[in-house]
Amino acid sequence: MTDLVDRQHDDAVTFLPHRLNRQPVVVRGLTADELWICVGLCGSAGLLIGLVLAWLTATIALMPTVIVITVALGVFVGGNTLRRHKRGRPDTWLYRQLQWRLARRYRGFGSLIGGADLVTRSGYWTTRRSSP
């Protein structure tokens, strides 16, 4: 009987790393997906600001300069801010938070991004362990 228990124990995996499926942190606390989102948003904002400044100053070289500056500022400032907000939270917290905010603010768009699967109820919750 003990031989069977020992054999079952030997076949079990005693070490299972819980960070195996996590995305690695690439830059300033941002994962690769978060970095691409940050670069895309900051680059778009830099493009708009650069277009306006290039039009006002009649200097086309100002546009790529502004894009590079906004991307660099976005990565450094955004990385620090996001690292502070993500500390101690699950890996999917950022994506669920964005999904929840979009589903709550834009009801029609929320159904397209899976907002129907989220709990959006506000109010008191009970575990029904106490007597009424």
C-alpha cells in the first residue's frame, strides 16, 4: 500500500512555475503588448501635434521630431504610471479594466469586445452565510 502511495507521489509534478505563461517585462514595467499600445497611442498623438506644428512653422522636419519625443515621453511616463497601477494585481488586470470601462461607457461597443461576459452590476453582494 505504501509502495503505491510512493509511486503516485513520484509521478506527480512537485514544481510548477506560476510565472511560466506570463509575458516578460520588456521596458519600464511594460510587457510587449502594452509597449505596442503605448507606442501606437503616443505616436498617433505625436503625429497630430507634429502636423499642426509643421503647418504653423512651415518646417516638415518638425513632425518626425515631435513623434519621437512623444513616443519617448509616453514610454517613460506611461511605463512608470502603469507599473504603479499594476503592482500586486493579476496579469490580465489592465485588459479587463479597459474592457470594463469601454463596456460601461459605450453599451453598443461593449457587446463587440465581450462586455456581456463582465460583471457590471453595482450594489450590495452577499454570500448568504448569515441569517436574514
